[in-house]
Amino acid sequence: MTQGKRELNWLGDTKEIVRAFPESARLTIGHDLYLIEKNEQPNNWKPMTTVGRGVRELRAKDSGNIFRTIYVVKKTTGIWILHAFAKKSQKTAQKDINLAKQRLKEVE
């Protein structure tokens, strides 16, 4: 069952960061966000319980680099993009988790 399109809400500098991703990563993230807007399942995501309940991470690769976009869907207010970044190692840096947590508090 598909509902109407949900609104994207970009916190901080997240929109500029995603726009600066390499083209293939930007297109992957953009397509997944489009699916979420249409209330459909994105292609490559995982839960981010370290940030908070209901928070998910979109994943994209480009030339061996790893790009992430952390978001949460709120039924009444839409999709909130909490953080976007290039990953340097397998584990997400604590500073990235902390920033996403801080921004999550803004929308709760």
C-alpha cells in the first residue's frame, strides 16, 4: 500500500554534504531517499540503534569509498536526514554517531 509522498527535511549541512558525494554515491542515496519518500523500502540500509530507535543508515560505495546518510522517519513530520558523511573505516566514528544523536533530539 503506497501513501502520498513524504517530505524530506535536511538538518544542518546534510544536503550540501550529500550533494558533494561522488555522482554514483549521490545517485544511489538519492534513489533510496526517493523510495522512502514514496513509503517504499530503500535498497541498501541498516538500522542504527546506536543513534536511536527507528534510525536507519543508507549505504553507498564509489571507487572503494563508503558513504552514509543517517535518517529517521516520523509519521507526522516526514523524513529527517540527520547526518551524511564519508566513512573512513568499517566502524562508524563516535563523532558521527554523536552528531546524529544530537540532531535526532531536535526532531523528537
